[in-house]
Amino acid sequence: MREQNQSGPTELTGNHYLFLPDVRTDDAALGSVTALHRGLGGVLAWHGGEEPLLRPVIREDGAPLDLGRLRWERLDRWLPRFQAAGPRGLGVTGTVCAPGAWGGEVRGAVYLLELDNQAHQDREMEVCLDVRWVEARLGVQHDRALDLPRRLLRHVEGGALVLEVGSGAGGGAALALAGPAGTSFLVDGAELAAGQERSATGGQALAGSLSVPVRVRARARVSVAFHLAVAPERDGAAAGTRRLRRIGAAELVRHARLELTSLLRAPRQGEWAGVLNRNLLLAYYGTVARALDDDRPYLVAGRDPGAGPSGVFTERDGLLWTLPAISLLDAPLAREAMLSALELHAQRAGQGVRYMDGGLLAPGLSTASAALWPVAIERYARDTGDTSLFEDPLVQELLRDLDGMLAARLHPEIFLAGTETLLSGQEADHPFAILDNALLAAAADAMDRLRRPTEGEPPARLHGAGEEIRAAVWQHGTVPVAGEAVLASSVDLEGAAAVYDDPDASLALLPELGFCDPEDPVWSASMAFLRGADYELWSEAGPVAALARRDRPAEGRLAAVCADLLGPRRAEALRALAALRAPDGFAREAYDPATGELVGSPRPALAGLLGWTLARVLGEKPPGGSASG
């Protein structure tokens, strides 16, 4: 998974407002545009169906030019740019840029096309952005088409073509498209007048085009920029394109590159710079999204409705996988995201998958997920040097609630807590899961350090319980295997136990979570067994060693490689990571051990896990703090 100088069938990019998950490398079209929407409760996508939503086309004498094979690069690891050689000495460069760091005043993107005429005569051309809008889709746990009215209209002020969905009253959104002065807005080959609109329902396509006539003088270059902006309704979206035009495409790209330069890391082993930065940026922009209708940040699983869970929250994705990566890049944003998550999700800590606004989507009590909160808060402070979060009333209220909730899950006689689901969301074989109780011990320790009791407040029920829980795990959570005691994955305290290592929440994480020393003999014996020939879900038969899930025994899981990066198997994990292949360099959940090919779609939360674990291995330090640990 070292950096590769090639592109797959698609690229992606975006900022915290707008995301472009499907930049197609064959024709430079945009398959969809997405934005988080609080009112709709998920990730909204303007989608073109089987055809792309937006396609750049250059026409000469009324006919589209064949640009041949597009050669792609990634500016600062994140901005897709292509170059092409058209007929008769025409060079074309296209840059897709969704700039950030403008304090909320830029909620969009720019598609910049540069034409370089190397011929000896002037040329008259049209630079077009063709639109084909088939449906609006909503991504939550899965994605689906929205049964809402869609309108394609020219804004009354004349300067933007707007793709508006819904009513605009809590359940609407608009994507506006604008070109430079002199742009024609065409529908069915005729100019669409200001204020005119077309409407559609179901899968009926709405089609149009932005067309810009240009004269490209001999041996000269011209630039044409199309701006995209999102808002809850048409007026705000159109105003967004006007703001983008005033700033100017060149300045937007320059500013975006400056922001990216401030985020990029320079590891000591430079050959890993591409994978490290690509995944940190995917986590940074792909999991922290500002909703277009309320402007606040949300921690979500992803921003591509077609690539799995998107507009949902779980503690594993948000607190364990994503937040350390955000803290590494941008401490103020990490703080804002943490506070937002506390406000929205802490009252249902550990209760399953939640909607972006905190409502319960898929119930499933997880002790580990609840215990992650104090562990994540303390880790944030350690990574960023910001301890002021401890004094926040939301944090202190959470700690009091967690103390009662987690203490209530303890066995009446043994310091072990029960759970329904594992941290990965799979069902536990037995009520008392070892990783959950390891996290509970770490949480009890963290709560002792974080709590600020008020005068007269009774002692915490879990005060000093960390060591008791550890002792109970060592006493009741091990089983004999080949003459050695190894950690079970779960037990029932009546003699039954399951030996299993969930690759998406591996026991390899125990030292990282503060449960034990990496030299502990029982943990070391457990890892030797779980990464050895006698464990049926571990394989070294192919080029890449693999830890599999029980329901997918033929696949290796990337999360397990990341977990091994943090322990004594670091060298082996680095070799496995180097052998994995993905043209775009992004993390995916699974891989084929026989080929090393990562399969599926990029997963932003998992990219966060890969980014910060790899940063740890390569000696990276978060800004303003010490190496996280």
C-alpha cells in the first residue's frame, strides 16, 4: 500500500461541506455531489444514475473534442488534476478543488478547466458543463432514492443553474452551478430564462448545460471555472456561487493548497508519505462534516451514500478510529467535533448505531462503546495538550452518568461487566467480553482522573475499580490452549468461553488501551496463538498474512493490520501493509490475502485508524502535543 502513481476508475475529494466521491478518471465527470443534511438525517447526494451528474465537455464547430487518455495527478495528496492532449495542438488541464478553511463562507467547489492552444491560429470553442440529474439519494446505514420533488431552474438573478430537491422547509437542499460572465444556461438546446424551471419526480432525468464561448488565441491559454455551492434552498446556493466567483478560481485553488500543506505530515520514512497523508486527509474531510442546514460539525462514518454507512455514528468509528486522526491534524476541529459528539450522543453512550443527531437507529448495548468516552476524552487531551475539556459541564455530566450505567452492568459478585454486542457491532458469544472489560478498566482509571466532584457529591461507584476489573479479567477471562493460558474473547462465568479475535476490534489493542503491558506473558501468549498456525482464522498461506472474521473467513481485515502496528508485531504488520494494493491509497475494510488487493469502497473512519497508527509507527507527533500513546 505504498504510494502509487496511478489512478483507479475514480478519484475523490471534498471539504467539510461538500464532498465529491466519484470523480471519474475516464472522462473527468462527477458522478455525484454530496452534503450532510441535518433535517433529512443523513448524507444527501445529487446523483446522475447510470450516467454522471456533471460532465465537462469542450466543443469546437459544434462537436465534442476527443481528449484521449487523461493523465491524472493529485495536488497535495487530495486535489485531483488531469492533463490531456486534444486535437490540433490543444492541451487541457482540469482541476477539481473543494477548498476549505474559509470559516464557513465557502460551501462549495470549483472545477477549473485550462485550455492551452499550441496551434498557430486562433480557435473558437465552447466549454460546457453538462448536467444530467436523475435522483436525489439519502445515505444513512444504507442509501436509497428520496421520493421528493426535484427542480432544475435558473435562479431569478440569472447567474446560476440550481438543482433543488424538496421543499426547503427543513427537508430541502439546493446545489447551484455557475460559470463566468457570458455563460448560457441551456435546457433542451434552448436558453433557460431567469426564473424558469423544470420539475421531475421518480427517476425522470433533468438535463441541461452551462455553456461558455471562448476564443483561444494562438499560442495562448484561457481558463474557464465552474463553481458549485450547496445550501438549504436556492437563494443561499446561488449566493454561494457568487461568493466563489468573487474569490476567483485561482485564489480558491491556492488557498486550498496552502491549507493542505499545513495538514500534510512528513514522516521519517518518506516512502510512506503518500499512504499516511492520503488516509489522514480522507478521515479529516470524510468523517467530519458540517451540515449544510445548520453549519455545525458532525462525526459520521462517511460521506458517500453508495459506499456503506455514511450519516451515522458509532463510538468505534468516531472516538477510537477517527478522533485521534483529527487531533493529529487540527486540534481546534477535534475539540469542536468532540463537543458536538458529546452533546448529541453521550446520553445514549454505548447503545448502538445512532443517527447523526443522536437518535437511536440500531439498538445494541456495548460496554466497550460506552467505556470509550472517558478514554477518548483523556486521549484527546494527551494528543493535543488541551485539558480544558475536562472542566466542561457536558464532560462531567457524562462521567456521572457513565459511572452509574457501567457499574450497573457489573456482575453482582465479580468485577466483570456484561455486554450484548462487541465493539465492531457483532454479537458477543457470551455476556462477558474481554475487550469490553479491558476498556472498562481503562475507563474507570480515566474517570478517576477526569472527574471534578462537586461538594457533597457521593463517591463514584467505579472509583478505584480499574485494578479490580483487571484482576477479574486475568482470573476469569482466560482459558488453557496447548498448555498455556490465553485470553478468551468472551466468557459466561459458568465455564463456557469463546476463543476468537474480532479483527475489527482486536485483542491486539489491549496494551494501547492501557489494559496491560505489551510484555505481559498472558497477553503475549494470546497474541502468539491468535497469530499462529493453530488459529483457524489466521492465515499466512498467501502473500499477505490475514486475520479474518468468522462470517468472512476468506478475507483479511485491514483493521487487524492497524492493531498489529501498535504492538510487537509492528514489523510484520508494516510488511503486510506494504504488500497491500489500492491505486488510490485509501483504506478499505477487507483484502484478498492471495493477491493483496484491497476490496470494496474507501472507508473514511478506517482511514483514520490507518492514518494515526501509521503516524505512530513513523514517529509522527500531533501539533502542540507529544506522541500519542
